[in-house]
Amino acid sequence: MLQYAGTILLISHDRYLLDKVCDHMLVFEQQHIQRVEGQLTAYLSRPAREKREEIVNSSQEERLLVETQMARVLSELSLLKLEDPRYQELDREYQDLLRRRRQLHQSPNA
């Protein structure tokens, strides 16, 4: 592999180039972005089941993160009074998290 200490964002359909230059990739599959360690050839040779499992696992992690954020917001809300300016801000954040959770549960990999 080439030795370069910096980061390059390389978008290409040239598999040879990607295999020779990249040791980390962002792969776009089934409406998800996944970070992949290693070369393109190794990634493409893995069984499709393994690739799907990684996508499902990342979806599950995102759902858990949203659930945790919702719990945090609810706990903060429980300490505030309705008149508190922060209450409205937290309520909006909670509604956004609720929408995100619905989207995640409706996704094909849920």
C-alpha cells in the first residue's frame, strides 16, 4: 500500500485503484453508510450474510443510541417546570428523537 499520513477522500469505481490505495472505506449499502476496515477485495469476498449483519448491527446501535438520548431528555424534563425556557427546548429535542426512532423502526433492516 502507498504510505501517506493524511486523509484522502477518494470516490471511484476503479476497483484496482481502490484496492491499492484504500485501507479504510465508507460503504453505502441499503440506505446505510458503514465504515469498513481493510481493502476492497477482502470486503467484496466476504459472504453477503456477513455484510448484511454488519448493517443490521449498526442499525441496532443507532436505535440504542436514540433510546438512550430519549431517556436522558426525559430525565432532564422531569426536573424542570413547564415555565422553564429549557423545557421547550428539551421537548423539541424529545419530539425529534421520537421521529428518528420511528424512522429507524420502519427501516427495512429494523
